[in-house]
Amino acid sequence: MTTYIFGHKNPDTDSICSAIAYADFKEKTGEKDVVAARIGNINNETKFVLEKFKIAPPMLLKDSTGKKMILVDHNQEAQSIDNRDKGEVVEVLDHHNINFASQGTIPFLTESVGATSTIIANMYFDTKTQLDEKIAGILLASIVSDTIIFKSPTTTEKDKITAQKLAKLLGIKDIESFGIEMFKAKSVWGKMTAEDILEMDRKEYDMSGSKVSITQVETVDYKDLVPRKKELLCELSRIKEIRGLDLSVLLITDIIKEGCLLLAVGDTKKIEKAYNKKLTNGEVWLNGVLSRKKQVVPVLEEVF
Ligand SMILES: [Mn+2]
């Protein structure tokens, strides 16, 4: 029976590439019938990464009924495949907050590192499993993406050391410019609708009974998106209505200026309280805020 490995909804590079790499690792270490999958569309950054390292995108898994599943890069139900309980989760490998219930005992590995790919790369290193250049490439790309070129406060020493090892293996001397090239590939807004932008990396959270949606997009210059602010606010309102949210947020992260422009619709008083700053026309600049997981989600949970 096939086991499907997949990351979260609205997958980012780490979600897609850790599924591919973990399937490869499982196969190389003797497990059979393990397939990398995804439960959403591939974003421009990931497309760029897969093309660069000549790897085909994983299959789209639409239904979990009767399936054996390994979750990577997420564990919460809200971020997972629809009707997850119709299948069987047999393993979890993640680096996010744990919010998971299981029927039986399963291997559940989480580590406080910047990317799931860091954990997987070290599995290859620790077990001396053959690591092909392609896989090393997508693992490096995922670490650089998730840690925002090591600028995010989620970055650990282990992420940096792992990335350096991978870069050495690939003959990449300058990880920073490799990263900027990748983020540039991601920030081609011209071809994207406001809906595309909002759905690129959107996550929903239950905060003490309130429903909050937070999208994060990384840019090399947040000003590129400022002319589209009105359109983005409209889309935030639309998502708020259709998803029945209390608060709908977009974080436009600027990886060069190292901060984010936050746009929000709904109970914005919570944001003002959390950061002790006023929103003007639905926006506020937050200096030094780069991580949704560390600098936005817990801060908002606190005020909710
Ligand atoms: Mn991740």
C-alpha cells in the first residue's frame, strides 16, 4: 500500500521539497512504495527551485480516503488535507507548534529548527545515505527560503551549518545571492491576481475561538506591492467574508529592509494592541518583523 508524503496547504518551498526529499530518503533507506505529494498549487519560487534542480513537481493528492500519509512541515489539521481523518497518518516530521491528536502511537519528530529540510538533510548526513545533487539543491533552497536567508529569528545554528554543508556539496559559494535570486523569482507580482497573492502562503489559525487568517509573502522590495494595496485589501475582505474570519491579515515581508508591511481587515484593534502601533488605512509597517511563526502568530494569540 502506497504511503503519501506531503506538506501543508498552500505549500511553500519547504513543504514541497521536504516531501520530495523525504520520499527519496525513505526509498534510499529501503522503504518501498513511498510517494511525494502536494495538496495545493506550486508557487513561483518553488517552480524556480524545481526547474533549477531539474526535479518534477510531486503529484497532487486530492483525497485522503483510505490513504496512508506522512505529514511533513505541518501537523495541524486546519493546515492539512481536507477530511484527513478519512485516511491514516502514519508519521509526522515537522518544525511547527504541535497541535495533533492520534489514535495510536506513531513516529512524531519535531525539532526547533528553521526548516523541515534541515531535519531531513541531517538524516542523510547522520546515516551517511547518498545525497544526490538535485536533492541537496532543493534542501538548500528550502532552508534559505524558510529562514529568509538566515534573517528570520527562527534561524538556528543548525540551519546555517546544514546549509553550508549543502552549499559546499553543490559548489555554491555565495548562499546570499542564491537566496536573493530565488526570492526575486517569487516576487513576480505582475502576472498574479490579488487572489493568487493572498492564497500563495495563507494559513488559518484558531485563536481562543476567533478565526484568523495570515498570509505571508516575501519581497525584495515591499514597495512593488504598494500600488496594489486597494485590491489586496478588497481581497482580504472577501476572504474574511467567505471564510467567516474575525481577522484577515497580509504580511508583505521585505527581506532587504528586514521588516514587513502589514495589511489587515476585521478586528484590527488586536493588531494595534499587539504591536502598540496604529494602523493607517488598513496598514502598518513593522520593523524587524520577518517571521509569521515567531513574531506574529504568538503575539496575536496573546491578545486574543
Ligand atoms: Mn517549513
